Amino acid sequence: MKDPSRIYRCLLLVASLVTVGYLVGAAVHENYLAQWKVVQHQYQDILRQKATDDRGRELLAKFRVEMKQASIPALGAVDRCVTCHNGIDDPRMTDVEQPHRTHPGHILDKHPVDRFGCTVCHHGQGAALTFREAKADDVFWDYPLLPPEMTEATCVTCHDAEKLPPDQIPLLTAGMKLYQQKSCGSCHKLGGRGGALGPALDNEGAKTKHQLIMTSLRPPHTTWNWQLAHFRDPGGVVPDSQMRNPTVTQREALALAVYMLSQWKRDIPESYLAPDKIEQKYRALHPTPLTGEQVYQQYCNACHGNGSYSRWDKKFKRFVPAIRGVSLVSTATREYLQANIEQGRPGTQMPAWGPHAGGLLPDEITGVIEYLRAGAPTAPAMTALTLRGDPSHGLSLFLRNCAGCHGMNGRGGLAPEIGNPVFQRAATDEFIIGTIRNGRVGTAMPAFQRPEAPTLGDQDIADVLAYLRTLGEQKGRNAIAQNVTLSAPPGGRP
Amino acid sequence: MSRLDPPRINRRSFLSLASLGSFFAALGTAAAGMLRLPNPAVLPGPVRRFKLGPPEQFSPGSETAFAEQNLVLFRDDQGFYAISSTCTHLGCTVARSKDGFACPCHGSRFDSKGSVIGGPAPRPLPWLEVSRAANGDLVVNADNEVPEGTRYRV
Amino acid sequence: MAETATREFLHNLHELPHTVKDACFRLGKTPESEREESQATFHNLFLHIHSVRVHVRTLKPTLTFGLGLMATASFVITIITGVLLMVYYKPSTDLAYQSIKDIHFTVSTGRFIRNIHRWAAQLMVLTVLLHMARVFFTASYKKPREFNWLAGLGLLVITLALSFTGYLLPWDQLAYWAITIGSNIANSPRELTDAIGITKFFDPGGFQKRLLLGANYVGQDALIRFYVLHVFILPLALVTLLGVHFWRIRKDGGLAKPEDPMGGLAEWGGERRAVFQPLATKTYGLMALVKGKRPPVNRGPENTVMSWPHLFWAELSVFMVTVAVTLILSFYYDAPLKELANPAIPENPAKAPWYFLGIQELVSYSAFTGGLLIPVIVVVGLALIPFLDRRPGGEGTWFGTRSERAVFWQSFFFALAVTVGMLAFTVNYGWLRNWFPNIHQLWIIAINPGSLLVLIFAVWSLFILKRKDSVRLAAVSLFTCFLVGFTILTYFATVHRGPNWHFYWWPSQWPVH
């Protein structure tokens, strides 16, 4: 009789041999080919070469090939970087190749690896035992290793950047300055202060690559690389980005990227914080008001420029008014300006800047109004009209003279939206009449009652004013709905 | 043909032995691998090599207890030495007493050099290896014992 | 007297190795006769569940492909590796991910053992499904094996539950979002109760979800529940039911097989003779194997072989093949581990384990219909098969009844065309909500690609029932349709669904993230 189990015995033989083979293979792979073991044997050789005195011989004798780690429960870190970076705190290892070299500078004197670990400053995957996985550019890990020059971004985890010596954090210092110079606060909030057109940047450094659009980015697809590329060309990295190209050099982009990466609200045990960090947190709660000029530079400049001329904005598809033009500040009252700054202009890109919106302090708003009105006549020439206006005649005049720029129903277009509720509330009759009569120097708004050739008579202006006031009643609800959709950047970052 | 008086059969063959042998070899290799797993490759928790700072801060004749590290550091004329404060009986932490150390758990007593002077402790308190780190700091390696009386000279 | 006792003691001491060995191994040597081989089988706790002789068909590789055994072997592998992983795994949301990283990076053999655990689990699901298909297509569920079919169905459900609960434990993004979706499928009856407005009074969905997660979100309570289910409750249930399953195989007379025909031939004493047909009135039982004075009953020629060693060789080799396959896969492919779970950033696409992807595709039309209603219909339908198809015939033979193979292929291509067509249609034209944005949810629940497929398959099966006049063939057509539908949906959701559940030809076309 044919043996019915012969085939199974052959199968068993083959399967068992394959099993033994792969088990042995896995054992060899793990025990003899591990990268860190190779590295530690190299380091042992280096120690041997340098064992010229008693101390050197002692260190050599103490050295063991084994996994090493800095376990810092307070920071939630188990950093095994020291398994390969064996010479990190050995001052003799300055002339050897990485990964054996001494840590540069005197950083470790005050930040011993035993207490701080590595990843709190450098990021990267501390648990890993191969360089690729520790670097974590292309593995599943949220915070890849920062390039050496960008590592200063993490100093502010425990320090107040303003109290650190600027030569130790050159990029971070430059980044902070650039943020103010480029008036990034006009669109972005940081620490509760800033515009609402772009996303708030308070936790920008905590973002992972999954929160950023990587499609157009050349590898590595890391957050630091994204920041770098994005500052060079926002629209090239984020399609349909509303952000204006900040026009910076590569080094400036690096500085801004470092500043962005430093924005991370990390929970660090108090014992790790430098005393000035605690002071900084206190200062943030009790800010010192900026001067009017500083406020203008940091929060207005990006859209209004120097404020003397109105300008056409390609991204916004509308005119941005000249807010320091003589003709405006000579007619606009302090209250008018204050209402516009504090409440914004719903329906336009101008956000509200009051303490609960853009985060400007009352003193700062006063300051910036002073700054805007600098050089304006103290008592603007205002003439009141006592005539009663006829809205229907006003409408026909409006259609003929105004709607071309201010849009049907005053919903705005080339010129400001004069139907919107903040304008309607804040602009006094005198202000509107004065503007129609005298126009706006530095803008497209002409004077309609030039002494030599008046386009409109006093009665006409009264009619237009009466018509304009009816817009305020009609609009209201629409305007607010529109404001919501417009102030969120369409197609921005997810 | 009756099954009660069956013919002797012999199923041993090279194939059977080889397949069975390789099966047990596979089983053995797998078991060896699996038994390696529970033994931790790297001990969790902070390292037990304690950096105690520059040696100058300890004056000769001083005695400094490090409660968290479970050791006492001494410095005398001949150099540094560290004695573990973990009882050699069953691992309780000993307390400093008049004449040396006393263990609260089972009454072991040691003199100030760690030698047993009473109670169930089988050996003296271990002397720990003192050395210096690459940056000059004094280091006590609580995992390494040295013979009693060993001093580390700075 | 004292001297005798001393001598006896010394003698016993001398004999100690032998007596201990005899106590442990009752036979104590390689069996040399069929009787000893029988003893080797039934004197051993682990072997005695086998009969001492099995039909030669049992050993034919192409009858079963060893699928049930492979599933069992994978289960044994997951149990062993799972216990090892428990040494290091910490079921806490703060520690779980780090502990998996430690297993991956530092634990000796840890990475390999986790890979094996993962691959064996995948293999187990696959072989359990294939095993069920094998049992169905060889008509092995028929009387008296109806109960064992139910037990097997229970084992399938437990296997899927084991795999699902294990998915959460690494606490990475993959785990977190797959379980979030899974638990909301449990919550999906709310879709129905909301649509008819009774959620306030009767909310089985919310109850199920809270029962599963212990909270309204996937958090520490969910993790510990899944852990307990994964390492204790479900394995215990599976082992118990598996014991019943094995015991019933034996009690139901081994693997299903056609009766040896009258006049068939069998090897017997070196020649071929007519197969012995037992008389209905006579008891045969174990008498031929038991030593004693009772009159021996000569059994005639039959197509059986001794279980020891033949069956055990077969079982051992299948076990070892399973081990080898798992090892090879584990050697080359690491078990996935993504970033730490982050409730703020959903995985995109958040895909369930592959065997749930068919369901996930259906869920993308209606969570309740696709995630709950259709799976329940399928499981209930499977459970009813042996009770609705009761006519004997075809047992233990692939496509054993007349025109079964033809019906299989017809149904195969029918289901292929219908499923592919349905998917192509929805990818190109969308579904009800795209056409009528304000449509009532009840319509969506009732009419969606999932429910339509079920309906079409049911109609097809009724058509076969009428046309072929055979319950078995109707069952074959329905089973084939569901098998094909399941496979295509699984394939489709695995390969062709990308971020935002959009259609892509290949994963390489997904936008970079």
C-alpha cells in the first residue's frame, strides 16, 4: 500500500528547515547586524586609540557594548541616542567622525543628558536604534530630527528668547524681528494679538506633517522643510494661498521657520523652566502697550502699506484705503477711526482689533489713532447740512456717480463698502458730506463739489446721504454673514 | 486476519527521523528565541550611574547621604568611597544609626564601614565604584561593587 | 524487615528514571503494532480526540487543503506570541505606544515576535474564511454536522472580534481612527432611530457604543476594555468553542465523506477486495482494538489508515507550514505602527483591517445598512444554510451534486459583473444624496449599493431555486455571490480607495501627505 503520509513528512521536513533557517536569520539579523552594535565597536576602537593616560584607560575599561538610554520620565522621554552617540560628553572626541563626536559648545554643561535627554531639544524619535528611524524624516513619527542650525527653535521651550544671548540664538532673534518687520501680525494671531485673515500661529511648532499640505513640497516631507519652503513661496506650497509672498532671502526664511517652530505650547515641568520663562508667561498676561507707530508697523502695514495712498490689492480684489491720507484724517473723527479699528469693517478684509478680537489694548488703539492722525488739523472742517434729503433722487444720483466704484447698494467693489453696518454706525453725516464734497486725496475718490465746477449741489448731497442711510437699514444681516465667509481665508491650509 | 494478532510494523525511516528531527530543531530554536524575550535588553528607568557633581564640593572627612540614589558618599584623607544603603539581607533601605547603619526590616546592623555587626545580613553593605565622568564630575556606578576599603583618589 | 525496606527504597531509587518515564509516557516506546498505535492515540490527552483510524480521504490534501488546521495553528501561534507580548505591553493610553516602540526597538526578538503575532492573526482570519468556503463547497455542513457549522460560524465571529480588539492596542493613529469608526458603526442604529425620531426613547446604538467604549470617545476606558476582551474573554471563548468544534468533528464521524459504495474496492492485506459494509444490526465499536476475551469481530476490508502516525504527520506538517509561512512574512514585513494616536488629526484614509474593508466600503453609503444590517443578514443567512438545505448528497466532495460547478461559475460571473458594475456606477455618478441633497435619511438607509447588492443576489438565488429546482444549488449561488461580492468590495476598498474615500486607480496616485 502506498504510504499515505509520505508527502506530509516531506512537507514537515521542508517547513521545519525553512523555519529553522528564518529563525537563525532573524537571530543573526538582530544580534550581529544591528547598526548600534557596529557603531559601538567602532567607538571602542577609538577609545583604545585614545587610551594614553590613566583616565583614558579607565574609560576604555569601563566601556561595554550594550544599549544605552537616557530615561527622563518627567519629560516623557526615553532617548536612546546615546547608544550610538557614545562620545557626546567626552571632551576628547572633538576630532572624530560622527556619531562619536563630542556635543559642540558648552550646552551639555548646563543640560546634562541624564536630566534633559536629547529629543526635548533636537526632536526626532528617541526610542529608535537606527539613524533612519531616529531621524524620522520618512517614518511614522510626528517630530523629525531638526537640522542642527534650526535646533535653536527649541531653546524657548524652557527659556525666554528675549533673555537669551542673541549670539546663541541668531536665527530665532532674526525671526522674531522679521515677524514684526514683515507685519505678519496684520493677518496672523500670536498670543491672542493679530489679524484674522490667516491662521493663528500659537502652536505652529506643534503641527505635524499631516496638518500641512505636502503635495508640492520636495522631500523631505517634514514640518521644518515645509516652513522653509513656505516662506520662500507660500503660493507654491499651498495652492490658492491668500498669503502674500513675504519676499525673504533663504537665511531670512530659515529665521522665520525657526521662529515658527519655536511656537509650541509644550507642557514642561516647572523644574525645567528657566526663571525668565516664568517671568515671560507673567508678562504675556500683563502686556506693556506698544507705541502707535509700533502697532501700525506690526499690525497694519501688511495691507495698508505706509497708509498715504490707497492701493489695489490683487489677492483681495479690492482697494485698500489710505488711512493716513490727509483728506481722511482731516475729516474722520477720532470716534470714527476708533469704531473702525475696534469693530473692523464687516464684509471687507479689515478685521476687528478690539481687545476681545485682534487683541490690541485700549491704549494701543488710542496710540495708533494718534499715529494715523499725526499732522492732521486738530479741528477738521466739518459743515453740517440742514436740508432734508430725498432718498429716491439720492438713488438716481448714487447710480450715476457712485455705484461704479462703491457697487450697487454700496456693497463695495473698487471702493470701500459704504453700506456696511460699522461704516453706517461710525460715519457721521458731517463726515460723509465732507468726503463727498472734498473727495479723498491720494485715492480715486474725487471731490464732487469743487469750487470751480461743482458736480453736486448741497441738495443733491443731502439726497445721496439720505439714500446712503437707507442702505444701513437694508443691509445688517447680509453684511455680517458675508463678513464671516470673507475673513476666513478660502482654500487656506487645512 | 485478526487485529488481535497484528503483524509487527516498523515505520522508522530516514524521512521520518529527518522530518521529526528538524521539527524539534525548529521548536528548540523558536523556544530559545522566545525565552530571550522576557530578559530586558536595556533596563527601564533612569541610569544607575549617578553623576554627583564636581569632587571639590565634598570636603575631606565629609559624609553625604543621597537618599534617592540609596547611597552614602564618604571622603577621607585617602579619597572617596561610596557605600550602598540597600540592606544585603532582603533589600530594605538602611538608616544611619549611632554606630553605623541599621535596617528596619529584620534588624540587621552594620558599622560605619558597612561590615555586619548583627542581625541576619549575610554580607557587608556593598562599596560602590566611584569614578569620574569624561567632564570631571564624580560618578558612582550603583551597578558595580568594589572591594571594601577601595578609595578613589582625585 | 528493615533491611528489606531499605533495599526496596534503594531499588526504587535506582529505578527512578524508568518509573518516572513510565508514569509520564504510558507506552514508553515507538508503537510497533496497530494496537500500540491505537494506544498511542487514545492514551494521550491531546491526541485522544482523534479516532484511531481515519478514512484515507481525510488525508487527501486537496479535500481540505489543511485550512482548518492552519487556522488552529495560527491561533496557537498568536496565543504563544501574544503571551510573550503581554510581558512588555502596557494597556494605558500614556504608555501603550511607547511600550510597542520598546518592543519594536529594544526587546530581544520583540520586533520579530510582534510581526509573527500580527501575521499569524491575519493568516488566521484568512484561513478561517477559506475554511468556511471549503466546508460549504464540499457540502460538509449537512446532517449530522449542522451544529458544527454553527460552532464554526461562532468561531469566525470570535476570530474577527479578536482581530478587531487587537487593532486598538498599539494606540497609534491607525488604531485610534479604525476603532473610532468601528465603535461608531456600533452606534449606527442611531441613523435609523434618528430618521424615525425615536432616539430619545430608544437608543440601542448609543448603548452599544457606550458598552464597547465605556465612554463616548475612544480613550483609556476603551483601551482597557479592548485589552481585557483581547487577552482574556475572547481567547477563552475561542478555546472553548474550538474544543466543542473538534469534539463534534469526532462525534459527527470525522470529516464529511461520501459513503464507500457497495462493491467498491479497498487495499486489504496486500490485495484489493470489496469494501466491508457494516451491518445495521451489529455493533462493532472498539472491540477489535481492545485486549480481552470477548469474541473478536473481524472487520473486512475498508479504506482507512491508522491515525498514528499518518494523521499526525499530516497535522504536524500543516502546523509547521503555517509557522514557516508566518515566519517568512514576519522576516520581510514589519507589523504597521503609525504615529501616536492624536484625536485632533484623523488618519486619511482611516482604513480598518483588510477583512473589514468590504464592510467599510458599504458603510460609506450607509453606516447602519452597511455596518450592521448587512453583516447581520449575512451571518443569519449563513447560520440558516444547513437547516434550509437538508437533502443529503455531495458530502465531502467539491461541488458534489449535479450541475453545482456550473451554477458556481454562473453565480461567480454574475456577482462579479453586478458588484463591479455597481461600484463603477457609484464612482462615476454618486448616489442618492448627490442627486437629491435633501432626501430623507430613511431612503438612504433603505436604498444604497449594499442593500441593492443583497437584493440582487437574493433574487438571483431565487431564480436558481426555481430554475434548477434545488435548494442546494440556490444556496451555492447565494454563497458564491456573497463570497465574490465580499472579495471584490475588500479588494476595491483596499486598493482603490484613498484620502477622503475618493477613488484612485493606485495608492501611488494618492496626494502626498
